[in-house]
Amino acid sequence: MNDNQLLRYSRQILLPQIDVEGQEKLLDSRALIIGLGGLGSPAAMYLAAAGVGSLALNDYDVVEISNLQRQIAHGTENIGEPKAVSARKALERLNPDVRVTELTSRLEGAQLEQEIARADVVLDCSDNFTTRFAVNAACVRTRTPLVSGAVIRFEGQLAVFTPGVGNNPCYNCLYADHGELAESCVQTGVLAPLPGIIGSLQALEAIKLLTGVGEPLVGRLLLLDALSMEWNQMILKRNPRCPTCAGSA
Ligand SMILES: [Zn+2]
């Protein structure tokens, strides 16, 4: 680390659990962020600010005016631009230390698995179940840690999955793979700061996984009801008949 980096990350290095060693782990890490919308914007910005050295940004949408209410990596001047490009510019402004890769097409099949295998941690910041199940399955196959966030209306949820470690569940153990849950904030609305809260927590959990600090939110589902400002936790169990992870170690 150079002097500039020691200064830039000094408030993190001051934490004895992080120290210079933890900061170097972050600088050597690669995170894949799927979706640069309401969740992915704050998640990517915090990971870049915190000095995660390599960030791959995947989004095949372009910035629209209705996104700007909550997708804070994008500005009015970015309308019409691919979200991965607009977010890359925001992250480079924030921290030129970080190497940002734009992935502007829909990642599927072998390409999705390849990108996930390259990452030390994956943040699922997408808004649809098709992507969530595909990302989870590729994380299980490659044993890549997954930080999953979701928001709708006034509710948010967060969970961390570490496939291949002990008897931990996967996302598919939690949700069966069918379409009836497929509503999104496009149809139902969402209050602006809520994805900011959950996306920031996704960045926090990713940093804990990358540095090995603390207890990640594995095997637990954290639920936020913002209207009553109540947080709840559910314990998640592995489904022995899970179509994705049953039979894998
Ligand atoms: Zn499973």
C-alpha cells in the first residue's frame, strides 16, 4: 500500500479487526455486482470507497428518469446510458484505485458461471427471480459466497449464502423456483432510502466475507419492515430436497 492508500483507508485500517492486512485483502479482492439499480448502486459505491480492488458490474439496462429516485450511482446526465457504464464512471470518480469491469449484456449459462468463478464474492442486486435462481445455482456450482438483497414497497430483506461450507442453505432452499413471487418494485413501488439501506448492508456483509471479520449473516434471513421500523430474523435451514444444492457437499 502506498501513502495515499494508507490515508484513504485510514479509518478502516484503524479498526484492529481490519488493520493493514484486512485492507490489503480488500485491495486484492474481486466482487461481482449483478444489477446496478437501487441495491447495486449503494453496494458498488461502498465497495469502491472501501477499496475492494476489482469490481465487475453487470447490468444490461439503460438509465431511465424513473430510476433516479433511488439508483444513486446514476445522475440526470446519464439518462440513456447503460447502467454498467454510468456506474463505472461514478465509481472511478469515487476511487481511482479500483479496477472496474463493465458487463453490459445479460450473463447466462457458461458466461455467468465463468464470471462468478472469477469473483471472491457475488452481490445479487437484481430485481427478478430468474436472475436470482441462475446466480444462486452458479454460486452453488462454483462455491462462491453470495450476498442477496431484496426490497419491495416498505420491506427489505438480506441473506448471505456460503455454498459448500458445512450444511449451509442456498437461496433455492429458501425460495422454491416458481413464478408467483415475481412482483418487483417496477409494479409495486419502493421508498427511495430502502434500497440504500439494504444495498449498504450487502456491501457490509461482502466486506466481512472478504476480510473474514465478524459473523456473516449465513443461515439467517434478516427482514426489515420500514413502516414500523422493525427488524426480524428467520433461521434458514438447508432443504435436503433442494433442486440446486441437494447432493452437493
Ligand atoms: Zn439449496
